[in-house]
Amino acid sequence: MYQYVLFDLDGTLTDPKEGICKSVQYALHEMKIEEPDLDKLECFIGPPLRNSFHDFYHMNDEQCELGIKKYRERYASIGIFENELYPGMKELLKTLHDRGVHLAVASSKPKLFVERILKHFEIEQYFEVVAGSDMSEKKVEKIDIMREALSLLFHVPEEKIPQITSSASDGTPDLKHEEVLNKAKRIIPIDQILMVGDRKFDIEGAKHFFLDSIGVSYGYAAEGELKEAGATYITDNLDDVYEIILGEKPAMQTNAVGTFKKSFHILMPLVYNFALTYAVLFILQILLDTALNGAFRSYAGWFLTHSSRVAVYFDAFATLVCAVVFLVLYQKEKKKPISLVVKRRRDKRLLRDVVWIAGLGVTLALFLNLLFSYFQIMTSSQAYKEVAGVQYSVAIGWGLLIYGLIKPVGEELVFRGLIYGRMRLYYPMMFCIPISALIFGAYHGNFVQLLYGFIMGCLLAWLFETYRSLKANILFHSAANIAVYLVSVIPELNQAMFHVTSVVGCGVFAAVFGLVLIKKDKAG
């Protein structure tokens, strides 16, 4: 538990992108430099303005002064309010304040602007100390601002706050710094102080005073910047910040909900799915019967002969209807990323791992199916054989569309988007993954698909946790379904795949793809 917490402002408490970037854009325009893409100006969020104009546009001192002047022309009246408090931040600050944690702001932004922003968002009452740069830009370095914040927080003259920067490569003080470190601990309670920021300057400032730090990756640091800077913790959500500071998980309102109500809430999407599916199938059957007893009487024989194929088409249409309904519900319930930066990084990560996710889906699905066939598990289940006979009765093009897209989208919305998402409101991940997978397997109605669905369901739940997006799940699910479908309906593929070497090969490749994804997850 930390008793004292220093927060950065821009990119940590608030999302200042629009105000800062548009004000920089205005300053550059006034200096005959055009930059229409605001995303390219995100580098200005965090460091002192002078440093940014110098580093990113190679300006001399005189040009930097002009850039700062023009920036403030717009920012002081317009840009300062083109700003948003991150969702959940006010509640976090209030909780920390009420729990007796001493809070301070240490920002490279001028103190005058910092105070106006805190007042604008009605959070100034939670901070005992506000430290920022001065309008003359003489005091802008993060270390100097943090020294001022520590001085005010502990009522110690700034000159008595020791310099304890470590020169050791692993971040620990070497022997010659031990004396300084011990002296520092007698002046300020280093072990009880935490710095929270979104850029390397915040982390480096914390290391300078030998403080722990949280690098919040929902801000504007470049990928890998916080890790390279040596942040003690890195996270992209406020629940982790809460837990790190207070040493406990956030108290959830849902904890007061009884077991029956929790179960009811979790399983209702499955009930809705069954009810809506049967309602659609019932309506379709009535329409078909009406048509065959009327204008389409001459086609009754064809429909009777191809009843399995018609059943697949009807089921696919019912799945589409359910998918539309559940998509609306999922959009309302899903936990949105705290910032666009997080969404952008998640999308980038997903794009980078597309081949590995699809590869795991294909190889694991083939491995399980080949393994089940080798040990004759499939042939031992009459229920499975009946289901498979219906599924593979449609033309290959329709089969790919139905089992490669429609079914994965529909099932992922219900089982991961809603059932698993609701389950995670109440229970930890290691409980939710196997239980949700068991529900997913049991839904398919026979032992073979129960076993197969359980294994695949565990992987799908893990993917949902890892990428926080149904896109990864749909990709994995689609790739798996397509691979199994093609091997099942194309005789040449079927004959080529059913050998021991194929089973072993698919198992090895599945293990490789899985290990790569786990490694990427840990590295990320």
C-alpha cells in the first residue's frame, strides 16, 4: 500500500490530445509549417514544449520561444478545455482520497494551467499539492517539478530532497549511493511514495528519487517506452492502479448480488438464444408450409428430399437474426478501452498476430478432430454422426459461408461477448475460462462436441482476455471451422490427412503457434 501518490496530468489524469495537438498545429501554422495530421503531434504530449519544438522540428532557442508563445495564444483560451477526464478517474481519485492516501500532481504543464484544469473537472479537492512548471519555462524538467511536489508534500526544503539517482544498470543503487539512499529514507518515506505517469519522463523522475512508478499505457508513450524506462508497473486500466496503490482489488457493486441472480444474469443470453432461434425457426417453418400448400406445391418433393439442407439454411438464418440482436446487446455491455490509444494499440497488436491466431485455430482444430477420429471417438457417438450428416449436406460454398463466418460470429457474441463477459463481472479469470468453455461445449448437445468445444472454448476465452476483442475470437473460430469443414467434405483432403503423421504434425504446429502467442502476450 502506498500512502503518497504523485500523478502526472496530461495523458494520465486527462486526455489532452485535441487541445494540445490543435494548439501545436496552430503554432506551427503561424510559423509557416503545416501539419494536418494531429496524430503526428501526439509526441508533444508529456515533455516540455521547448524540448518538443527543438527535438521534433529542430528549432533554435528563438524559434522555440515563438512556438511556445503562439501555442499559448490558442491553448490558454481554447485548447485548455479541449480536454477529457479519463473514464473512472474521478471515482478513483475520490476513493483514494477517502481512504487517506495523500495525492499530488506533478506536471510539466504550467501550474496556472494545471490548476484551471483540475478546477474545470472538479477534482482539485482531492489533491493536497499541485506542482507544475512556471510560465517563463525556466523550471520545466520533470525531476525539478517532482522535487517541488515532494518538498511541498512533506514540508521539506527542496535543497534537502536528496539526489539518489542510481548508476547501476539494474536500477539499484550501487554501494556509493547507499549512504545517500539511507539519508533520503530518513527525510521522506521513499517506500510509501508512488509516481503515476504515461511517459518516460515520469518514470525517469521516479527512478531519480528511487520511487516506485506506474506507467499507464493508455496515455501517449510510444510502444515499449515505459518498459524501457523501467516502470515498476505497467497497466492500461484504472482497476490495476487502484489495486497497486491500495493493495486490494476494487470493491465491485456486483459482490452484493446473490449466487442465483449472478447465474441468472450470466445464463440469460443462452436462454434468449434458444428462445429466439426456435421462434425464428417456427416462423420459417410456418411460412414454408404455407408456401408448399399453396403456390409452391410442386416443389414439395424437392424440399422433402433435401430436408437436411433446408434445416441448415433455416438454422443459419436464425443465427443471423440472433447475431444482430446480440450485437446490439454486446455493444452496450462490453467494457470499452479507457482511451483511443489503447484501442489503437490493441488493433495493431491483433493485426500483427493474425497469422499466429489463425494458424493456431487451424492446427488445433485439425489435431483434435484427427485425434478423435484416430481413437474412434467420433464413430462412438450416434448423436454426433447425425449432426455431422446434417451439417455437411449443403454445397461447399454455402458451407464455408455458414460455418466459416455466420456460426463463428453468432457463437462468439453469445458465449464470449455476453456469457463470458458477464461471468467476468463476478468471478476471476481462472474460474471463468473452464466454466464458460464447459457451457460452450454442452451447448452443442453431444459428447464429441462437448469435449471438442470445451478445449476450444478455453482457448477462445483466453484469446478474449488477451486481445480484449471478439475480432481475435472470430478469426480463430472461423479458421478452425473452415479447416475442419474442408477436410470433412473434400475426399482428397480427408484421405491425405488421416494418418498418424498428420496428427503429430498438427499437434506440433499447434503447440508452436500457442507458445508463440503466449510469448507475445507476456512480452506485451
